[in-house]
Amino acid sequence: MNTKVQDVLNWVGRFAPFSLAESWDNVGLLWGDPASDVSRILTCLTVTDRTADEAIAQGAGVIVSHHPVLFKAVKAIRADRPETGFLWRLARAGVAVISPHTSFDNTVDGINDLLATRLGLVDARALKPGVPAARRKIVVFVPKGHRGAVLDAAFEAGAGRIGVYEQCSFTSEGRGTFFGGEGAKPAIGEAGRRETVREWRIEFVCSASICDTVLAAIRNAHPYEEPATDVYPIEDGPPESPGTGRIGRLSEPVTLGAFAARIGEVLQTRAVQYVGDSERLIRSLAIVCGAGDDFLGDAARAGADALLTGEARFHRGLEAESRGIGLIVAGHHATERPGVEDLAARLAEAFPSLEVWPSRDEADPFQSI
């Protein structure tokens, strides 16, 4: 069976659940046909003229881009405009675009965890913990022979996740009755008389945020015109998200200046800047990849000696000075490109029959002298 764009989307959604994305974000399948075949996948930080042309030239069926396309509304998609021309070319070539963005930042083993590991942080945890997840229990009654299809649809929509486990459900057997009135077209039996059918009662949980999506998937897969479905609110469970950013301690204290130099070596960039006394000892570090300077206050409140992020505004540097916390700025590209490369390796392992690679033509637009 050929791999489809939808298959890639499902895998990305399991690794970096889109429910983890920030409320302002735009994630998921943002461009293309979910039913299209895929034999090659390109990962990149951002879809640009350069990465789009690479994907088209190399025959990629889907781009998994960290940053979303069409992040802001546009009124026209024209081939002669630089902000949309690459989308026109991707559409003509049949190339889809999937973006996990902040769900990839925040997920377990996502970009922030990857940076924490590469920099040797110990006992890393969320800088800003996730809030308790509102959950629902869904109960649906299914005739024998259709249980598998309904379960598959519900799981694909995101139901059945409990902690690190997926596809969790419980099934019990019983008998259901119904009477089809005028105009009814029952899938089993006849209208105008009471029918008794052997059915399965299937139960599973899902987050409140995707409940409507799961119910729609169940209805599409269910053989009945009117599936019997119950939805129960349940106590808020553990945080749905592992939280934003990471904070941990270094195995040995190191000066701010020396640690900034180490970050440059690990991330292979010469553009590291920092705010603070170069001789100050760093024992604990907060990490927020990309444009994460808004989390400076969270880092200070958590007791971090410094915050590492990709980019920061001038006045955030002044704030770091006044708070007495180090601020290390290593570049947006440098803090997130390692995640793009790691994601390509994960996709290659998940889809061994496909060719997967991180963009070879993508580069940081900022250069250092």
C-alpha cells in the first residue's frame, strides 16, 4: 500500500500532538491533498523559494516544515508575488506542507528537549508547566462486525491517549434495541418494528479540545444513521502538554562567557550573543527555542541563572540586566535547525520505504563577519 500524505500527517500528529500548539499557532496539514501518494519527504525550518524549489526538483511529495505557511492571512496567492509564488509552484507540483511548529517545540523529545540533551542539562523539566487537561469519556454502541472500523476512526482522530499510551479503549458486549420510525433506513433489520441487535459498548477518553472531531469521525465510520453515543465530562487529568520550554541544571558550574562559547560550538554558529557578567557562574539554564525572549520572566521566577533562546529584543536585554539573569541569544535558525534534522531521522525510521532528508539548500539568512 502506498504511503499517503495523511499517513505522514498522522505520524507527525502522534509524535508532536497538534493539541500542544500555542493558541495563536497554525499547525497540521496546511497545504495539499491528504490522499496524495508520497515517496519522498523533505524537512525544513521554513518553506521559502529555496526549500520549495528543492522539494520540487527532488520529487518530494510532502514538506514537513517547522514554521507554518500562511501564518498570516493573505488576500491573494499569485505566482508573481514573492510571499506566495512558492505556494503556487508547490500546488502545481502537488507538494503538500505539514507544520508542527510549537507542538514540535513542546512535545517530549521535541526541539527544546533536544537542545537540553545536547547541552548536557540534568533533570530537565518544563519551564512553564502545562495546565491540567479537560477530558471527556466517549461511549458508543456498535453492532458486531463494525467495532474495528469505529475504533480505527476514533484513534486516528486522537482518542484513546492516556499518558504515553495510545489506542486505549474498553469493550463490553450486550444487546441493543431500536424501532425505526417513518423515513428510517436502518442498517440492520427493518423499519416499523422493534429490532434487537448484539452490540459492543466501546469506551475511550479524549481531550475536550478534540471531542467534536472524534465524534465526527465516529459518525463517519458508524453503520447506523443515528449512532447511540454518550459523552461524559471527567475530572481534569495530568497536563495534556509537557509544558513550554525546559529548565535544568548543568553537571558542573561554568561561567556565562565560557558557556556561551560552548553553545556556539554545539549549535555550530558564530553568532552567539549574551547579556550579563561573563564571569558569572551558570548552574541552571532555561531553554526556549526560536523567539523565546518573552519567557525571561518565567526563567527568572524558576531560579534559572540564564535563559537560552534564539532571538531577543533590545529591551529584553535591558530587562535581563535589571533582573540579574543571564540571557544567551544563539539565533533562531541555530536553535531550531537541529530539530529539523532530528525530525528527518525520525521520519526515515517511521517510513523506511521512503527517502527522507533535511533540506540541503536551507541556510540561516543572517551571516556573521
